[in-house]
Amino acid sequence: MTPAWPLMAAVTTGCLVLLLWRPPPLERLRCDSAPARWRLPVRLRPRPDAMAGRTRATLGAAAGGGAYLWASALGWQVGAIAALGAGLVAYLGLGQLAPASAARRHQQLLDQLPHALRLVSGCVGAGLPLRGAVAAVSGAVGGEVGARFDQVLALIAVGVSEPDAWLSLGKHPVVGPLARDLARAVDSGAAVQTVLSHRANEIQSERRAAVEARAKAVGVRTVIPLGLCFLPAFLLLGIVPVVAGLLGLVLLP
């Protein structure tokens, strides 16, 4: 056996462990506002909607193993450097890519969130505390909005303060501004209904603007396909008969 095969066996075993091992749900809960001992620079941090860190680590390990096999012919030192570089590039690069499912989740949030916020505002106006209103609406609405609300409720249930629980969503591209406003409102005692109504109207305006932008882009994207479809017909019906007629006048006696 060559020295590469034991490394590949270890990498394969590690990939399987990373893919199959799932910690209990409470161990995966994390509050982003909690202090961290060490963090990546801002430009290297993964997107909030990127694929899970375990999946990125697995693909990075696979890329590192492949790079080692390719470069180990030049020596194990070169192979180790290539494996480390390929693994890091794959892990960090995949963190900057948003999967196709992220776009669907983003659109579902934009569709559901304004209605859900108005429901929460109505429950708060009827006398429910914010967490009770969020729990009631989360069970009724479900979907992506329910998942984000359930994340906040789970953090509160394990003892995280309500402002910190909302701040756990502070970096989310859709819910982030709402979460930060609600954290400030809960902490300062401001009117929560005002925050909910304002954010509902703002998100609905953003959704309407996005729909209008997509509708305008349809016309631009269809110009080239339509041109490619009509160009052969124009050549056959408009240009070819004229050229054929001129060639007939020139060539025939």
C-alpha cells in the first residue's frame, strides 16, 4: 500500500462521521450575541444562508484528500501543503455561496413575514406578552417564519434573555432588522406594536419592489432568445430570396 491510502481511509472515515453524527437539538442552539474566544475575519465568515458548517467541513476534507493524492507524487510535504490549501479554500469558499434552497427560503420569508407580524401585533394589542404572541403565531403560520420564531422561543426556553434571543437572528438577511428592533424594544420597554407594524410595511414594500424588478427583468432576458428565434426566419424569408434572385439575374444568360 502506498502512503496515500491510509490518509484517504482516515479522510473517508472522518467525512462519514461528520455526515452521520448529529448532536442533540439543544447543543446546536447558539446565541450570536454571546462572546466568542476566536472568530474569523468578517470577509471570511460564512454567509448566514450558507450550507451547514459540517457539510462544508466534509467537502473541504474531501477536496484536501483529492489534492493530496494529486500532489503526493512530488513528495508528502508538497501533498500535505496542497491538501491543507485545498481544504481551506473549499471550506471558506463554500461559505460564501448560497444554495438554491436559500433563495426559496428568502422568498417564502418575504411572502409570509408581513402577515405574521400583523398577527403578532394584533395578539400583543389584545394583551398577550411578546413571547406568547410569537408562540401563537408560530404554531399557526409555520413554514420559514415559524422556524425563525421557534428558534427564538427555544433560546428563551433554555434561559437566554429575550433581547439576546432576538439578537440571535440579528445577522439574518430578512429577519435581522426586525430582530434587532425587537431586542431594543423589549430591552427598553418601547412600543412593540409600532415596531411590528413598521417592519411589516417595510418588508411588504421590499417584496413589492422585488416583484417589480423581476417583472422588468423578464423583458430584458427575453430579447436574446426571441432574436435567436426570429433571425433564421428573417434570413430565410427576407435575405435568401433576394440574394437568390440577384444571383439568377447575374448568372443566367
